[in-house]
Amino acid sequence: MSTIAEIERAIEKLPPEQWVEIRRWMDSHISQGRGDATNDSASFDVWLASSTGLAKGLLTTDDRMRETRGED
């Protein structure tokens, strides 16, 4: 297994009690500084700055605001 998709498919086949073991393993690695960019606030800020704008939708923020306010 070399991709996240392959790992996800393999995990989905495991019984729930083994999911718990994987979660424990992941949590222990995050606490050892091997986790993702959300491990501390400075790293989170860097991650957030690099992620800004990546989730592009069909509507702009202004369009979405008009939609939720009921404006036409």
C-alpha cells in the first residue's frame, strides 16, 4: 500500500476494534511530533495559510452570503 486511498480501503475492511488500535497508533505518533501540521498552533497557522483558497466552489463568498440572506 502506497497511497492514502489504498490505506483507507484496507482500514475499511478491518473490524472496529482494530480501528481503535490504528487510532491509538496515530495518536501516539502525533504526540511524538510525527503528525500533521495541526500539532501546534504555529504549525497550524502555517498549514492554514497554505490551505487558504484551495476549496473552490461554484459560488463566491458574496454569492453565498446573498443566498443565505435571501437576497436576489
